[in-house]
Amino acid sequence: MVGSDDDRRPEQVNRSTVSGSADLVQARDVYGGVHFHSGGSSPAHPPPRQLPGDVPGFVNRVEELGSLNRLLVDEAVRATLIVICGTAGVGKTALALRWAHAVRERFPDGQLHANLRGYDPGQPSRPEQVLDRFLRALGVPPSAVPADLEDRAALYRSRLADRRVLVLLDNAATVRQVRPLLPGTSSCLVIVTSRSLLSGLVSRDGGRRLTLRMLSEDDAVTLLRDVTADYRSGDDPQELAELARLCARLPLALRIAAERAASRPFMPLGELIQDLRDESALWDALTAEEGEEADAVRTVFAWSYRALDTSAARLFRLLGLHPGPDVGVPAAAALAGVPVGQVRQPLDALVRAHLLEESAPGRYQLHDLLRAYAVDQARHLESEESRRAALSRVVRFYLHTADAALGRTLPFYRTVPLDPPPDLTPLTFATAGEADTWFTVEQDNLVAATRAAAETGSPRVAWHLAVLLRSVFMHRNVFDAWFATGRIGLAAARSLGDRRAEAEALESLGKAHFQARQLVEAEEHHQAALAIRREIGDEHGTGVSINALGAAGPAASAARRCARVLRREPGDLHPSR
């Protein structure tokens, strides 16, 4: 039987599949990782419960919730894939979360959640990254998570087979982001939110689409009343309706406007409305979105932003520059260049104004529209020097805190000494457990910080971070982050002409390829690192590279010979070869 092209790839020659349970495995030569994949998670592993908290102040949407319920329970229209689409700020995530919490008991085997960040200014989430997190949440040990997308998707489908799991994929931009994350069983339910129609999921994958419109005027007014009820009374219903219209009846804008009204309980609503109209006349619309709704949303942003005090307004602008998807209090302080004690009040002020969301205790994130607005304000009101300084502080905060965490968890792997930073205070860790938790929480931010350092003129920080993180990713089998930072670090080292740094980066990529069972690539990178180390007289590094090649070299050569034989290359049929 002739295998597929994928089966003949050099890095696949050592792959073995165990069907059913296995108490004994016998092998001759094994290179790379040894992975045992079983059909279900360990009985001791709890089912994932990843849904974020329900949205407070949710208003009505009775018709939409009823439609979703019918898609779940009515056999005539029953769906296992539902796409909720609509304009930015219309409340897609709020509806999806409200309904997911209402029906989660139907899915006792767990709930998975991922923000695909399809419309964020930064990098969107890639399906292989999401699958890595999902597989770990489903009980797959890090050492058993495959390196490539197709294998991860296959294992993910195997894990979900015959299970009842709800999967919520928020903020998808393309079908390509979603399709590898679809289970292969009708017992699971997938909810996708997007500004796009994602027609391919409907036409090819059998999804059902629910298009979310703006709130009705009555519901919009109800939302305004709910938010302001404890602070204001006696507001004219017609003025509330006018405020709702100025907000285009979009929940995101309505909540921000309502909070502004609540913070001024004695100001007549008519004056607030006139203030908002004046703001609309002054506002220079961004070009990222078009249409009346987008203009209304940005007008409300500007209206609320101008009411902030100086420190909160500056922090809001700088948060738009943060390279990662969310930010903790210490990183926010580093970004602003102030002590931690001075950043908590501005953070609280932004949360109260609904300009910032506290996604978890001490963790904050910006809605993608608000982030775009914050970036625009930073470009207009912060000098280029100020923006560069803020980014430099925060990426160096991640670098030096990661170094401190590695010193607590894997002290013998700190191969690149760092001088203490003069202008910021990195975190310290009392235990290895604390440091390990920090790496888990900040993983996406660390990758983003490495990329941002390289893109904003800090290549030395970029390659230092990349080399430092290799030990963390090596022990966690986090291939996507490892390859991404490794390649960034290599390019940064080369841009500096730093041969020692280049060798470190090449070694990191060699180890990543070897651990991912990509043996030919591993040998190539280790050979390149060895050549540089011999050239610059690095005796210790030369020994490290020779040792790495001792494992990777013979394995890669054997893999190449095996691959040539499988392709029926005549030369490899002769023993003399």
C-alpha cells in the first residue's frame, strides 16, 4: 500500500499509531517525541469550563434568543454550527454569551472559548494556536500535542467524538480561522460571532446564520434606564430616545453614553445630548469603518474620552499601543511609566466609563473598536518619541520579568545575562509555581512583545526574549510560539550583525524543529549554529552544537535515506550508498 505524501515526509518516519490501550511499546531507534493518543481525557481531568462571565445589563433580544433555542431543540431546523453576524458594537458577543450560559447544562462534557481577534489591530489568533489551547484544556498532555495543524485538528476531533461540548469562537474574521476548529460530531455545538457573513460556513459546513440588528428603540431606552437607574431619575422618555438614536442603538455605544450620564446625575439630559451633538460636529471620523453606525460609535467614544481626567486619558491612549491581547496591572504601569500604585485609579476610571473591560481580576482588554480609537488618539496626541518610549518600557518589562520567572523555574537555562533595567521594576516571584503561572497567563503577550520589539527598533530585546523563551516553550511543547519567536529572534540578531546572538537563535530553532520531529530542518539549523560558533571561537557553544548534532544529525540522515527510498530513488537501493 502506498502512503500519502504527508506520510512520506522525513519528519514523519518515526510516527507510530497505537490503536486502543497499550501497556508495552517496543521500538528500535526512536527520535523526537513519543506520543500516545487515546480517545478520551484522563478520568481525573475535569471538563473545561472556559466561558467568560455573562454580560451584565443584557437587554431583551427575546426574538433572537428564541431563534437560537429553536436551532438547538427543533429537529426540523436543528443546527450544530451557528454563525451570529452583525456590525461592530451591535452586541454579538453579549448575545452569544447570554445564550451559551443559558444552554451550557446541555453540554456536560465542557465548554471551550476562544477570542479569534479577527478585527484587532494586532495579530489574529491562528487556528493552530487555538487548537493547542483546546487540546490541553481537554486533557492532552503538552508532550502529546502534535506540531502541525492537520494533526492537531485530527486529535481535536477525536477528543470530541461522542462528547457533548459547546465551543464558542468569538470575533472570527475568515472561514479559514474557524474551519479547523469544527468538531466532527453532531453531539457538539459551535457558536461563531463575526462582522462578516462567513458564507462558506453556511454553504459548505451546514451552519445556520443569525444576523443581529441594532436594538429596537424601546430596548435601547431600556438599556439606558438600566445603567442609569441608581444615579438618575425623571429623565424625559423622548430625550432618552434621542440619546439612543445618537448612539445608533448599538449596545457598546449605549453603555458608554449611559455611564457618562450616570456620572453626571444632576446635569439635565438635554445638556448631555447637546454635548454629544457638538462632539459629533467636531469628530474627525476614522477610515477603518464606514457608515452611520461607525460614526455614531466613534462620536460616543470621543465624548466619553474627553470627560476623562488627564492620567486616565493618557493611559487609555497608551493602552492602544500595548502589543498583546490583554494587559495586567504591572504591565500597564510599565507602559505608562508610573509605579503600580499610580495606575490602578486610572484603570478603574476607564472600566467605570466602559472604555476598558476587566476580563479577569487584574486583567484588562479593549474592545477592538476602542483599541482603534485609542491608537488614533495616541498618534495625534503622543509624540513619536513618547510612543516609542512607552513600547520600549513595556517590552523590556516583559523581557526582565520573564528572566526573573525563568530564574525561579529553570535557573540553569538562563544563558544570556541581562543588566537590570534602570527605569522600571520587573516582577519577582516567591515560588516556581507563581513564575510558571505567569508564563501561562502572559504567553500571548510575550510572543507579541517579541514581535513588537523587532518592529519598533529594539532588536536586542527581541532576540533576548526569543532566546530566553525557548526554554519555557521547550518544556511546554508550545511549537507555534517557539517557532514564531525563534524566527523573529534570528532576524533581529542578523539585523544587528551579532554572530553570537545569531547562533543562539539558530540553536533555538534547531531544538524546536527536533522536538517537532522535523529532523532535516533541525540538522540544518544546528549545522549553521556550529559554523558560526567555530568562526567566532565560542568553545562552549561549539560543544553544545556538536552535542545537538549528535542527536539530530544521524536521525536526519536516516530520515532523508528513508524518504528517498519511499520515493523509489534508485540510488538508495544500493548498499554502497
